Amino acid sequence: MSKQSFPLLSALRTWLVRTGNRFVLWLYTGVFNLLLTIFGSILARTRMSHNNGIGAVGSFRFVDNPKFPLHPFFEPGKTMPCRIRHGAASFHDDAMRAVRSISIKLADTRSASPFDLELNTGVVALFWSAASFLRFAKYKKTMYGIQYHQYYRNYPVGARGAYAGLRRNPTSFDNLHYYSQTPFWYIATDNVKRYVKYRVVPAEEVPESGLLDDYERLIEPGNQRILPGETRSRNYLKEAYARRLQQGPVFYKVQLQLHTASDDDSMEIFNCCREWDEASHPWMDLGEIRAERALDWSESTLMLFSMNNMPKGLDALPAYSIFDYNSLNYMRKRSDIARKARIFAIKLFGMPPEIPNDDNRNQ
Amino acid sequence: MAKNEKPPKPNLKVRDEYRECHQRTQITFRHNQRKIWHPRLRSYNHIEFHRSRTYGGFLARLGLFFLEIYDGLKKGYQAFHKWLFPQRDKIYGHPSADTVVSGRITFGQKQKDLDVPISNMHLELWGRAYWGGYRKLSQGVTDRDGRFSLPYDLHYARRWWMRRIWLGIYHTGHEHFTERVVRIPDYTLFTKVPILQGDLVGTEMDLNTIQLFYWEYRQDTPLPRVVIRDHDKDTPDQYSPGRLAAIEKQFIPIELIKVKHLDMIKFAPGKLTYEKMQADYPENLTSCLKPKNPDTPDITRGDDWFGERMMNGMYASDFDRDPRNPDLYWIHYHWNSYDKNPHYYAMPDVDVWFRLKPDGLPLPVRITLTGPLRADDSDPRAKHTFTPEDGAKWQAAKRVARVSGAIYTEVAHHFAGTHLNVEQYAIAAFRNLHLSPIAGLLKSFLRSVVLVNHTADRILVGNGYITSACALTPKGLDQVVMNVMGTLDWKHFKPMIPLSEAHVFAKAANLYWDIVAQYVSDYIEYPPYHERILEHWYEVYRFSEDAVNHSVPAFLCNFLRSALLDKSGKPGPGHSAGWYQTGNRMNLNDDRPVVDGVPRAVSRITMAKEREGVTDADLANLKQVCTYIIFQATFGHTWANSKQYDDIGEVKYCSLGLRFGTGPDGVLGPESDTSIAPDLTRATQMMWWSNMLSRTGYGFITANEDKDVSPHMIEALEKHRAAFADLGFDIDTIQSRTNI
Ligand SMILES: [Fe+2]
């Protein structure tokens, strides 16, 4: 019997399948967050990744004459207090090959903010959906500074993301390029549905440091160990950044790319492992960060960034299943409980120790 | 002879007797049925010339009876299962190019083949539901680099009711042809690669390099042979079920006779005589022709018979003219350069000269034996020449020549010339021909040959029967095989030119060659096939490269090299003198392809990888090589194989080796001296051999038991049934594959 004969039945079936998919997404991400909260946030008092980091405080100023339809939150020329935090995933050793990050908070607080952004090095990501992230977690299997071996073997897209995002011994956090990779809503005052991707680059054009050269690309992506004979310390990058701030403020440009939604958009537009074509989606300046003063270890550690801290119309896109590319942000949005539990656990059990400058490398 | 003078007919009386005995002893494959009380053969892989693996005990047979019931039930269940859960040729879901399972398939032999991709391998991505249903999720083929990328529907593959998912790797086995003569590639599952359902999360899931241990070349021999890791469980090819059932029925009665004889030799010495032993086996052509009256001369020991069998019997000899006397024809079996055990068996070099009679059949006029004829002779160069005037010695010399010819025919024509020759093309074909219609043209004819060759390694060559029954050591036998293989090439091959009207072997061979050549040409020129052959020309290129790169070094013996070639290695005045018969032999004018600095026996088919580079000569080469392969795998093998029973089916007439004997004349003693004939054990084993090889059979072109021979080929052959019958050759006996 064809589906056309019973349109109601067909609609019911579709509804059931969709609801089922959403339920599975809710369940998977819920269980994952629960485990993360218990084992990561409470027992270990750590972030899920990016524990190795340093914060800074300063201000954010929107550009005067933006070249794109404006969202009400983006007021030209407006200046807001701002905090940022640079991090590295997921080892406590700056000389290891790692993805670096910048998290931005448009408020001088540890948590509450109207707008948070989290960005990583690499124009594309290492995973693309909640389902792929769960595989990523499953195949982590860290040993002596090597991890995700099986994951990269199984998923060339993940390996490509790793090569795009890993940085070896950058000279400073402020000369790297950071990307949101995943798209978000962008509903401007014209009410046209658009999607946005963000990036952060140095305000002045300087060459990006730490990019993987041909030699580094011969090393399999899972191998993040320090180079033999490495003389840089475990905290060299954080220390270099703090020193840089002592010399004067550091400026970053925040830029965005827009895509106008259309009915014939492929789902691939949401795939964070695919970059948007820069010719049709040019990067446009949104504003400038002025970082003035480094934060100490404990203040840096007590900061939390959340995807729930986003104005309406700029927030995460809806997700319908664990395979949906947007399920990654759905998952992040639901992980606030883990983030808050970490702060609570730190208050209860004390601050985790600062990373020592010892010879205990590749940790 | 004047031009309009008709050649005289051969002696009619002899022909009539011959025809009658030929009829009586001809093989029908309908008798020799296994009786219910007969023991069972474990499998064709377990035949042995000592004692094959059979199950004879009552309990074992009872157990086997139940096992057969179990097997029957299992087959029934499998058929029911197939009916209940069909594997439909339909892709479920909506595959997306953004969600793929990818990987690369290469051959899997360490150090040798690891980086050699397998291209055009058919792949299917399957899922199975908890309730048993099969769902095909995707299909495709590997590219030239062995890589594949199969788009599938992620949401469908991850449905909750999907129990497991796997990648099926299929090879094109032999082909099937429907009544409507449509070729259907027969995709047979080669292996399954399981995939964790949870690993399917979108974008690209890479299965990485999948190494298949697939038609790998052996590394322990310079011959192009395939690796068979386990004859029962891990073989690149399989016998068809019909073939296994047929061999068991046909073989068991023969095995039982041999076992009885071996038991008599062991437990009742002296009870078994050569006559009794001979009588236990079915009557063969020469014993049938034995006169009832002892005073009547035995035609099978006569000179006419000798000449006729050398020309048209199992021997089907290559006749050269004598370089020194062009009126005479010459055949020779030279063993002096091969490793031999000189103490027990006589194995002199044999040269026989013939005169062509007016009826067109050869008559032996002189035989020269070079080497020891008695156990106490030691001079390997001692020449002994005999003519018909030498009476009993002449008779004995003919027997030595018959036996030498039988060993040579068995090893050179039969084993090396067809079995191993066909195997080298079978390996190259199965490794590389997948989507090209050439796969459909060849594979049916190439089936099973590697399996039977593997059995022959154990029971015929190496430490098998031949080295136990004649002076050749396993090393010597290997040398013969290597040298013979070094003389075999498809390029410019033509069957022997008939020496006369009576040369029925050559006439039948040429007739058959022309039929196959026409069939091959029609097949390759058929527009849809032609287009696809060009489209997948890279397969032909790889086929050619594998055949050439693994071919043995080209070989020409020292004598022929100095007699035929000039200093530059090209045919010289000796060659153009015309005494050397070129049909059925490697063309000496052709340049040999050089691999690793060594000129190889097998010629290249093409240098072109792409259709754009394919020349008319390449296509002509392709037709020639296909004709050659089919010819050797069918007619070539059938002739050498099926006539063994005629020519080595009577121990005292001919065998696969002669002892020096204890008489004063050594090996030249009379047939009645049983110290010359093979001992009783080897004698019954030889009878078992010739019965087993000639009197069992499955897989004939006209019978087409496995429905894998093209009806066009059968039709073409049927059209010439009468012409073959006129040559005394029954087309129903032509095997469609080299499988025994
Ligand atoms: Fe054979």
C-alpha cells in the first residue's frame, strides 16, 4: 500500500520517527552530560577539555560601519567590557601539538554575560555531530600523549580537522586564527533567516604561527607529543602571553561570515567540517577585542563560558537527531550543568593545582 | 605420389577392429556409479595414489549417512532461509554522496602484493534486521587504485532495528548464461568486512586498507602458481557441487580396485599377477585389441600401430623432419640434462625416425636409445640403434620409446602444457578481470584448474607417482616442467599443420582452433561487449602484466638454439631450412618481453592502459590469447588427458617408467619379463591413474552441467559435430575446463 493512500498514517509515521530521533538526541546528550558532570566536573574538577588556559580582561568595540544587516545586539560603535580565555585541548603541556582556543565573554564576569563565543584554531572541526562526538570520546584512548588513533583512522574528515586545528609551538596566542566552525542563527532586523560563523584573527596582519609544516603532517594526527629535545616549558605559551600583555594591550579582530538560508540549502551548510566558500561568504569585521591584563590561574579557572549566553536570533540552531550537524551545539547548550558543577566542586573541594614547570611532559 | 592419385586406405580389417574396440572401451561417464554400500570419498582433495581418504568402516559409513542427511537438511534450510529472507537487489533509504563508507582494497601477500590494488571489485554494503531481513544499503566498485566510496543513507543504516552491518566484497566467479544467451556476471561473495553500526556517524567512514588474500602468487616456486592455504577451507576457487558429486560416484569403484590390489600385495604376496591386476580394471583399447588366438600377430605391438598412436594417440607428437634426411620424420625425448636417479629405472634418450606411408600414417624405421639400458651400464653417451630388422630388440626398443613418450606426454603436454599453462592465465584472469566482458569469456574455462593442480603437486609430480615410477627425481621433474613452460606462448600459436590426411589429431585441433577463434572474435566484436572491453581495457592491461611478470624464463634447448638461431638469437638459416615444425610451438621470431633482465615465455598483450591507446594489434592479440587459453583448457587438455586410458591403460604395453630388469638384455628384454615392467604396486597405481584421469569426468562443453558455457560456443561446436566424427572424435568428450 503506498504512502499516498493514507496521508494521515504517513504524517503520523514521520512525526513518530522525528520525535523518536529527538528523544534519542535528548537521551544521548543527557546521559553524556550526566557522566561528564559526575566524573569530569565533580570528581576531577576539570573542564571537558581546554583545561590548560589563561584568561585576560579588556573591552570589546563593535565596528562603526558594519557591512551586513545588523542584529539588534550588534550596535555600531558600542563598547562593552570583555573577558577572554585562551586554552589548549586537552593536555597540560604548552609544547605539545594541540588545538588552541579563545573564549569570549562580553562582560567582565566569571559567568553571566549577554554574549559568549567559543572558538578553536582550524577552519574546520574534528567532529561534526553529537554522534561523531560520542565516537570521538569513545576512541580517545590517551596513552603517552597519543590519542584518537582509531578515530582518525576511521574518519578522514576528523583527521583533516585535526591537521587544520593542531598548532605546534605557536609563539603567542594572539597571532593565531580561531574559528567558531559551527554556524549559528543570525536573524537581523530585516527578519531574513541567515546563518553565521565567527572567527577571531590578530588585528594587525601578522603571519599565523604554529601551523603544521610538511614534516608535521607526516606525523599522524593522534600523536601530540612534544618534539624530541624540546626546550620549551609546559607553560611557555601562557607565560609568553602574560608577558605580551605586560608590554601593552593586545588587539584581535572578530569577524563573521553570513549565509542566507534558502529552501534548497544542503544540510552540508551546517557541517562544521566544511568551510563556507570565502568568495561567496566573505569575512566581515564585527568588532575588536582589546585585551589589557592577564588573569591569574585561579580566576582563569573559575570562568565558565556557555552557549546559553547568546541573544535571541544569534543562538544555536535547532537539532533533530544525533546525526544532525547542529546537534553539536545542542549538546554544548545542554552541558551548562557540567560547567556549573565544576565551579561548585572547586568551591567545595578547592582549586585544582596550577600546572608546574616540571619535566613531567606529554601529560 | 601423383597429384590425382588417391591415398590408399589403411588396412580395413585393423580399422574395423579398432573401431569396435574404441566403441567398447570408450568412456561414457554413465557406468562406474557409486553403489550404496560403497565407501565414501572424503573429497576430491583427498585422493592419494597410495590410499585415498575414504570412509570404509561400518560405523564411519553409518555416521556419514547421517552426515549426509544433516547436509541435506542444511541445504534445505538454507534454501528456505533464502526464500524467507531474500537479498533483494534494491538499495534501501536515500543514499547521500556526503555520507559514505570508503576504503581501499589491495592484495594481501606480505612483501609482494601489499601495495597492489584490486580494481573493479564489486562491493555491497548490507544490513540485517533483528527479524532476519536483509537490506542492501549501497553498492559500487573499487577504482583503479583499489579505492571505493559507497554512499548510503545514514538514518536508514542506524535504524534501531538494524542488527548488524557489513561490507560484502564480491568477485565475479564463473559466468552464467541464460536461455536467451544473456551473460550474467555471477557475483560471488568473497569475504565480509563487519562494520560497527555505531561507527556509522556520517561524512566518511574509512575502512582503510583491506588486504585480501586473493589469488596470490606462490613465492616458493619460480612457476606462476597460486597459493592454496587450505585445500578444504581456504582456496581462491571452488569445485562446483556437481563436480564433487560426480567424482565421488566415478572414482570410488576405481579406488576400491587399487585398494584391493595393495592389500593383496601386502597380505597375500604372490597371489596378484599382472594379468589378474589388468583384468580387474575396465578393458582398455590395447587390451581389447589383443588377439584371442596366440598365433595371430598382436596389432598393438606392430609398427603401424606404433606410428599411428605417435601421431594420433595420446602422444600427438610434434614431428620434425630429420635435418639430415628430409624424407624422414623425427621425434625425440631427451632426458640427459635432467636430474635422474640412474640405479633402478631405465631412462635413455630416445630418437625415433619415421617414414610417412602412402596412407599418410607414420611408420617407424629407426630408433636410437642413448644411455644405459642395463643396470650395470654406466655410459650415458652409449648409443644403441635399432631397426625393424632387429626383431625382438626392435619390439623392446619401441616399448622404451612408447614409455618415454608417455612420460613426456604426461609431464610436458598434459601437466605443463595444459594444467600449468592454463593456471598461469587463470591466476592473471581471476586477479584482474572483473567488469571486462573478457571475464565472461574466459573464467568458465579457467575454473577448477588451480585446485586440481594443487592435488597433482601432491600425487603426480614432486614426490608423487611419476618420480616413484621412473628415473626422474623431483628436481629433474621440476626442470622438465620449467623448461616446457619456457617454450609456451600464446602469440602466433597455431595447432600443428597436418602432415597428411591421416593426421587426424592435427586436423581436429585445427578445426577446433578455428571454431574457438571465430567464437572469440564474434564475442569480442559484439558491439556492447566491444565497448565494455575498451571501457575496462585497464583490466586487460593488468591481466597481461601479471601474466608476463610472473611468466617463467623463455627456453630453447642448446641443440635447437645452435641449429635454428643465428648469433643474434634470431631465427637463422637452420630455421628457414624448414625441417623444424613451427606449429604448436613458440614463435622464435617474436621478441620476448624482458622482466628483471630475463626474457619471459609469455608475450605482452598490450602496452595500452587506456582505451585511447588500444591498437588493432592489441585487439588481435586479445583475440589470439583468449583463443589460445580456451583451446588449451578444453581441447588441448582433453586430448592429452582422455587418451591416457588408451595408451597407458595396459601395463605391459606401456607405462610411466621401465626398470632395467634382471635379464641379460636389461630393459630390452621381452614383455614377459616382469622385472622390467613397473612393480605390482606401481602397476596398479598406474592403472588407477589412467582410469582416474580418463574415466572420470565432469564439465563438458556440450553437456554444460554448470550452465556456464556460452550457448554460442556450444552451437558453434555442434555445427561441426559431423566433421569431428569423421575424424573419429566425439565433441561430447571435450571438457569445458581443466579439472582432472
Ligand atoms: Fe588433466
